[in-house]
Amino acid sequence: MIRHGQAGFQRPPSRAGVFPFSEAGTGHAAFFDLDGTLTTHRSSWQFLHEHFGTWSEYGEQLQGRFFSGEITYAEWCRHDAKPWVGMTRGQLVEAGRGIAYADGARETVAELRANGVTVFLLSMGLNVVVERVAGELGIETWVANELCFNGERFTGEVRVHIGWGEKGRVAQRLMRERGLPPERAVAVGDSESDLSMFAIVGKSIAVNPRDERTVQAADLVIHGSLAQLLPLILGR
């Protein structure tokens, strides 16, 4: 099911991109969120906690401390990963394989790439999940938060490459480096953490959104399969 964004949403004057793309190909870009967009689980962090049995007693409490303003996002990440210290990269990657793809995810990314659209993956999730997904989907450029390893063992260090509300900044940098005009880019996400990238591209699409702010900010809202994106982006 597809519907247009809320009438009260005011698009910035610079956001005047063609939608769908009149001619997909070189110079067009699509920025995808991972958790809850290309995959079915809302958070790879939470998924790993649930897998290892530390969500309700530890992870969920830390989440509450961040959203109450008690700790910063970097502090949240650092503390959130503590239960995994000493685990191997293989253990964490294997645990993340339990995260399922959303309906139509593989086909949609493959078709966009086949039509010359540059696909980026921006996630506040974990590199041990995002790197695998990017490899399986053929997405060459991805940015995620990084668990650091000494050899194969997780050290407890977390490098934050995308903080809360920073996806827009990262997307702008990538477009600038690649010479991609924002009006020829589309952003696809499902939550408030995607709003900053919604704001700086030509068009934004909320997929199975989990909150009203995301619905209000998006140009289009989709419920159901990601394959619905293809005629919107490619125009066929």
C-alpha cells in the first residue's frame, strides 16, 4: 500500500527532484536504512541482546537511559556492547544471521543497481551485521557503528560513525565525494533516526514506518513489500 506524505509537511525549497527518476542511471542515488527497512528487526543491537539473553536485564534499561537524556549516544553504544566483550567476530556475525530480510529487499536493491542507481546503506546498527548484509546485496558503500576487535576477539571499544540524527550529515558527505546532486537522490527509512537524511535528498520514502513523525516527514509512505519502491524510483 502506498500513500503520499501528510499535507502539512513543508518540503524545503531545494528539494525539487524528479520523482520517479525520469531516467535512472549514473548520477542517481538511493540511501537505505537497514534495521526495520531492509530487514525485519527494528534494531540489530537489540537483536543481539535478545539472542544472548541480555536484553530485558541490561540492553532495554540502557535504551531507556539514553532516551531520558541520562547518557549520550556514544555512552549508550559503549555500555550497550559490554556484554559481548571477549566474544569472537564469528560468534557475533553468526548471531546476526538470524535477522531476516524484509519482503522484497533483495529484489529491490538488485533491480536498482541493475538500472545504474548507486545504492548506499547507512545504519546506526553494527558493522558485524551491516557488512554481511551489504556483501550479500552487492552494496559497495555502507556506514555503520563499529565493534573493534583484537584479532578475533571483541575488545569492548565501539567507534561511532553514525550518531543519533547524523545520517543526513553522512549522506551529504557521500554525495559530495561522489559528485551526486541531492535532488537526484532518494532516502528510504522507517523511523525518526532517518529524518535527517530525509531532509537533504530529493525525495524521501517511509517504509512500514514505526512513528508518526516519520510519516509526517516522508514524501511517500509504503506499507508492505519493498518491491513497491521500484516503480516509484525507476518510473516503471
